[in-house]
Amino acid sequence: MTDTATPTRHASCRCGQLRIACSGEPIRVSVCHCRNCKARSGSAFAAQARFPADQVRTEGEAKLYQHPGGSGTLADFYFCENCGSTLWFLNHPELDSYAVPIGNFEPGHDFELQFSVYEDRQEPWVCILGEAIERYD
């Protein structure tokens, strides 16, 4: 019988005080071009991998910041008080999955982009490539 180990991917804040381990495969890997995600990431879009809550383990002390999205629903953003990095967020009303910015994962995470959302708000010089990517305005 072949051993098929479940992958565990690790992410951390810049200073390493706050950490998250995500086992198994993500529910979805996406980029978002909405204003809130641009502000959160400080870039032209944000990229994140979403994992079921029961596949996630966190370590360290996180601070919570709640902010409404464009749809009016709240999101809980958890960040490191020391360095300010947002390490995960949860969207209301379903708090059953953790979204983790891809840039916080250790190299070698091997994520493949599946979705690009709010492309009508995409910067004109951004080009998200890939035929298998589902796109939404």
C-alpha cells in the first residue's frame, strides 16, 4: 500500500510570532481585485488560499480587526500585534474556513490559482493568465 501523506503548509507573519498550519488541500485558491483586498494587501490585488477550519491550527497571539466588505457582510482579520501582518481572515456569516494570504506561506506551497474575482475592478495593467481560471466581475 502506498503512503499518501496529507500535505501541511505553514505560514507566518513577518516576525514569526503568529503562525498557521493548514493541512490537506485548500477549498479554493483565488485572487481578488476588490478595493478592500487591494487595501489589505497593499497591492493591485490579493491572493489567498482558503482552508476548512478543521484543517487549520494557529499559534501565537492574534489581534482582531473587523471590517465590512463591499456586500456589507463583516470579515474578521487576524493580524500580528508586533509586525502588523494579516495572517488569516474569516468571512461572515460562514466562519467555517480560513483564508490565508499566499505570500505568508513558506516557499514550495504549490498552490494553483482557481478563481479571479471582481475583475471589473482589476487594474488595467494586471493580467491574470490561465485557461482553467474561473473569472467573475
